[in-house]
Amino acid sequence: MNELRLNLVTQRWVIIASERAKRPNELISQTDTDPRHLPPWDADCPFCPGNEELDLEVARWPETGPWRVRVVRNRYPAVHEGDELVVRAHGAYRSLPAIGYHEILVETPLHNTCTALEPMEDFVHVLAMFQARGRAIAQDERMEQIIYFKNHGPRAGASLPHPHAQLIALPIVPADIRARNDQARRHYEKTGRCALCVMLEQERADDLRVIARGKHFTAFVLFAASSPFHTWIAPHRHGSHFTDISRDELEDLAAVLHRVLRKLYVGVNNPDFNYIIRSAPISQGVNDYLHWYVTIVPRVTRSAGFELGSDIFINPTIPEESAAFLRAVDEGGTR
């Protein structure tokens, strides 16, 4: 029988459609998505070495010699760094200038690769650059929220194949993030405990949906997964901000996230996906109810009218089966 499941952290319901459930292996991509079929360098790619627009560069690692990770301002940014934060009024309406930061992290000089194919040790530097830029941007008192994310593949919103991630810093806290934070606060006020800490304890104890474990992080398919293979990676140590974690924790996060992406690459044939680092608003200090985490959403299904009209998603797979499928994938293998 189909089941309605509730996400303890977001308080959002999903429908697990067990009566029409697909086996996880039915969602394996049948198209050729192997980036190794691309050339290692593309003359028209703005992220390839030799095509750098140095006036857009913000940072690089290493600072001298050939670069391995670069941060550049987006050529077509959603927000701009200049201007004053002044509220504009027109009758019932209010607006702000779209100020902020829109930066791209070019993950590797190679055009024909992806995160799952890169050495895990190199991925550490990508996350370290995310962290460094987050700390620097947090010094701008106009900024309220930083969203760190990666779009992989056209169905996830990527317009260029060269491996890259992005961050956008805003002078506001988006409504969805405010709602999630309010729910976390209400849960803490009611129970005296962080909702994600409670969820993580149960996931680690049940071990039904866990797909990867590290020293500091656990990756698991959500009990109330809104789509197939929808995964969270949660830090064992309670903390509100991604930028506050230690180097040892950062390296463990890189290892666990890389392992999950590798399992998806091998097991589901390199699906399009988004990952997002969900960190607390900048002005929100350390507290007992906000717990940052990473979410990974493979784009193997599509939303339709019911989802848009109800904000309740229908998942055509059973989360426990999705987790078992990914656990069994040998991420060291090839596809």
C-alpha cells in the first residue's frame, strides 16, 4: 500500500508510491553521459586553461603555477556586488537592488571529467575553496545567506559540461530557508533537541537507509525521500555553519560526498544531479537547533501538476531499496 511519510526536519510530506514502485535499477540512465568522450580541452570553453578571463578571477589554488581550482565571478550574474542596500517602495510593493555575490568554482582544468572521476584528494580543495569564499563573503555586513551548490548535467540546470560548482550570496534569507529554520526552532522548543540530531541518531541505529559512513559524517537516503536516491549527508557534530568545520571534518566530508557521487556515477550511469550545502544564515549565531547538512538530488524523475499544486512529491521508489542498491555499488569499479 502507498504510504505518506513525514520528513522530521522539514515537516514536509511525501508519498512513497509502493504500489507502482520502480526498482532502483530501472532508473539507470540509458543515454551515453560519459564525459570522457569529450575532448580534454575545448577552445570555446571559458573554464579551460588558456581561456581564462582574468578580470573575473577571484581566487585560485595553488596561487602560483598551474591552477587546479579557480573561483571566478559569473559572467552573467544573478546578483551584483555593487550598489547600496536600499529598500524601494511603490505603493503596496517593495524591492531591493539585486546585490550579492555570484561566483563559480572551476573544479579542475580538465574539460572531459566530472567530480566522480576526479581524485578525492582534489575534491578536498574544491570544498576548501567553498569554505574560504564563504568566510570572506560573511564579512560583508549586507549579506544574509550563502547558498553553495552544484548543477551536474542539463536536467539539473548545468549549461556547460566543464566541471564547476557555484555559490550565490544574498542580502535576504529566502522564504524556504526561513521556513526550514522556523521549523527547526519550533522542534527544539517543543522537544529540547535538534531535529536533525534526532534523525541522524535513528538513521545510524536503524542502518536501513545509510549508504556511506565516515569519521565525522553519515550519508543516508531519506526516510521521506521526495525522489529516488534523495540523499542527505549530515555531520555527527552539531553545528549551524559549514564554514565552522575543521580541516579534518572537511576532508571527511569530501571523502563521503565523493563516495556517494561515485556510487551514483557507477550505479545509475552518471545521472544529472544537484547538491546543495544547506548552511545557516550568516547573521544566525551558533545555536542548538540549526544543523547544517548537504543534500544530493539525482534528477531521474520529473515533477508534475500535483507536486506543484500541493508541495507533496510522489516518489516512485522505496527509500530502503534505493539505499540498499547504492550500498551494493562498488564505487571503485567502472561503468
